[in-house]
Amino acid sequence: MPARSVTQILTGRPTSDGGGVRLVRVITPESKLDPFLMLDEFDSDEPNDYIAGFPAHPHRGFETVTYMLDGHMLHEDHLGNRGDLVAGGVQWMTAGRGIIHSEMPQQVAGRMRGFQLWLNLPAKDKMQPAGYRDLDPDDIPRVRVGDSEVTVVAGCYQSATQSPVAGPIVGGATEPLYLDLAISADTALTAATPLGHTALVYVFEGSIEIEGQKVAQGSLGRLSDGASVTCKAGPTSARVLLLAGRPLREPVVSYGPFVMNTAAEIEQAIRDFRSGQLTA
């Protein structure tokens, strides 16, 4: 099968969330990028853009993956979990039946930069018990490929010249691949991608070309099917998130922090939250 190419380019929209954190929303459920529900990018060295953080709020029915590039946030939830999310670290949370948590900045100055990805759960797993995993930077493999580097958050990185390197998160219902590609200028980097999985690239520094199609900074590229993708940086270095996941092909009904399969299940989630039963 040929290498993946770009079939669609999307750009995010500025918005705010939590206590007023300014961010760019790159993916929404309406984007129909199954199993990916949302991707937010936050990046500011202005404290007023992030200092209010994300006070206690609920979730049900999906997973959140927060990848911090710069800055320091504290996670706390109703299960008693408490974790520091520092530069290079990842917080992988499975909301399942229900979780109430907060993510609050632990700095009053400096740059805060990173991403939060929402990853859907299949209907059979949406009401599983909530879970949480705090990944320190040392837990996450970084692979040198010439002058470039691949950070393997989830799944496996491999290419024709590289032995597979597994990240700390492997498998699961959607078999996610989550790579951070730091590509040196005028250099191509190839990564294997599972056939049949939805695959995306988000360029957050520089620009790249995939099969002759340019993807500029701040753009999300949806990719065709294929066993690999080759990203070539332009005259300056580039940073790219490469995401892939097994599509669930199930109905998606979302309302704020809840993502279920039917409107009735959303209504039940709201009732459960209001009555204190969301996490029971």
C-alpha cells in the first residue's frame, strides 16, 4: 500500500476553557476524526492567559491525554490522585464512568505550553471505573534518528531503518499512536502507521511536506490510509504531533465534559453529576 498523503487540512480556532485559559481548539467532535474527539493547544508566556487553570470539573465516557512541553501543572481528582505535570511529562486519564478533577498551574510566570487530546472509548468501556496514570519525562522514550528526534508517548515508533520502540501506553481499545516528531531542517522522517487507523499530523513549529503537500504551522492534516507517513521539514526545523487510532465507528453524542453514544446517556450523565452519583 502506498505511503499516506494529506487528504484534508484543518485549522483550529482560538477559544478559552476552564477558568479562562486561552487556547486553540484544533479538533472538536464535529470534526469527525474518529476516535479523536478534541485536541487543544495552549501556549503562552502571559500568566493571565493560563493562571486561572482548570478548576474541578467532571468527565465521563472518554480518555484525556495532556502532554506538557513547558510549564508545571498539578492534577488532583476525587480518587485521591495527585500528580505533578512538568515539562516533558504526560497525564493519561481514563474518565470511564466518571471522574472529577482539576488541573491548576503551579507557576505565576514563564511559558506554559502543551496539548490536551480527547480520545473516545467504545460503548462497552464507557462505564468502566475511572483511572489515572502520571508519566514522568523519564518514562517516555526519545529516539534519535540522525539529527531528528521522536518522542514516543503511546504506541510504537518504527521505520524501515529503526527497530520498534514502544511508548509507556500500548494497546487499549483504540490502539493509539502518539508521537512528537522533532525534525531537523530539510530532513525527512518516516514513521510506520497501522493500516485502517485514522491518522493525523499537527504542525506546531515550522512546516512540513507530505507527498508534496505542504502543512503549515498551526495546521492539522488528515491522512489517507497507508502503512507509513513521511514528513519532510522545510528550511527550518519542525515539530509535529503524529496521531493515529483505531476508529470505533459508533455514534458520538457529546455535551461539554460528557461523551456518550446516545442523548439519553448524556441526560443520565447530567443527572448523575447533579445528584452526586457520577462517580458512585
